[in-house]
Amino acid sequence: MSAGSALGIAAAVAVAVTAIGWRTVLTMVAVSVIALAVVGFVNVTGILLS
């Protein structure tokens, strides 16, 4: 991950936080992290069981 993309992401997060509030952003991030964890867990379980 280059510094440019990191800065871009940081700027986008800052704009989103300013526009819709940090609670909403935090909730969205938490939901996406949980979704990724569930998908990863299901994939690993499927691989182990197959």
C-alpha cells in the first residue's frame, strides 16, 4: 500500500466522518469487518470440511 493511497483513504475517511458523523462511519466499518470475518470463517470451515 503506497503512501498516496493511504493518504487518499485517510482523506476519504475524514470527509465521510465530517459529512455523516463518526458514529455512522464506525458502525459501517464494524459491520464490514464482521462481514469479512464471517466470510473468511465460512471459507476456512468449508476448506477444512471438504
